[in-house]
Amino acid sequence: MNTLKKLNLGCGKKYLEGWVNLDISYKDIYENKIKVDIKHDLNKFPWPFKDNEFDIILLEHNLEHLKDIYKVMKELTRISKNGGRIKIITPHFSCYLAYRDPTHLHYFSRDSIDYFKGKNIVLSKRLKASHNKFIDIFSSLINKFPVIYERFFYGFFPVQENIWELEVKK
């Protein structure tokens, strides 16, 4: 039986069973202990993984903290298998969480992924209005007209997240 090898980068408190969970520390920003399989700073290259090691990689609310997005994307591609999947979730630039945190180095729109995807194929780009299920009903409408939303309406109705899914091409 061939099981998929999965990597959760910058896991924080979100430890995923059956995944390799990596974070910069064994403690969160409040000094609470967190469960981590591998401790590593993602701003230090190369990352401690072999080429073509992972089938699935999750990078949730970390890309905005990393210094060199292009190096990060090269490294994600290097450690992924050809045809592997990468899921990246970032705060949307209109969300107060994006600019409230002084450790955020970058701000992203829905189409920002097109600038640093490299040869990888973007399978989907979605905006998530909210984690509140009642507010999130607007996500489908926003995603039907994302350019109109980001151009004219983001200031009236900020969304929470960008969610990108990529297929690795080598």
C-alpha cells in the first residue's frame, strides 16, 4: 500500500496526525508548548528534506512571515514530487489580520500566486469571506467576480483569506 507523504509547514498549534509537522520552535508566540516533529526556520535554506519527498504540502498562514517568497516556492517545488499538491493559505490584504500583525512581511491578493508560482500549475484560487458560516455564504459570490470584488468592494466587505492550490511541475 502506497501512502501519501504529507508535510504541514509552520504547524503551530495545528498538529496534523499522519503528517510531518514542522515549526520554528517547540513553543508558540505565548511560550506555550506545541507539538512539533521537526524544528526548523523556514527562512534558512535548504530545508531539512530530500528532493521529491512529499506528495502534499500545507503552508497555512506562514508565507506572509517569510522573507523570500521566491526561494520558498523553489524549496516547496524541490521537496515535492512531480504532480504533488501544495496548498497555501494567507490572509487577504483586506483583512485586518493581514496588517495588524507586525511580523507580516507581505500582503496578498487572490492573484498574487501568479507572480511566484514558477512552473507549477495553479489548480484553484479562492477567497474565503470568513470562518463564520453565516458570513462565509458571500464567498461564492465574491469568487464569481473576484476582480470586481478586489477592485471596488474590498474596502466595504473585507475577506479573510486567500486559498491557493497548486500542482507541482518539474
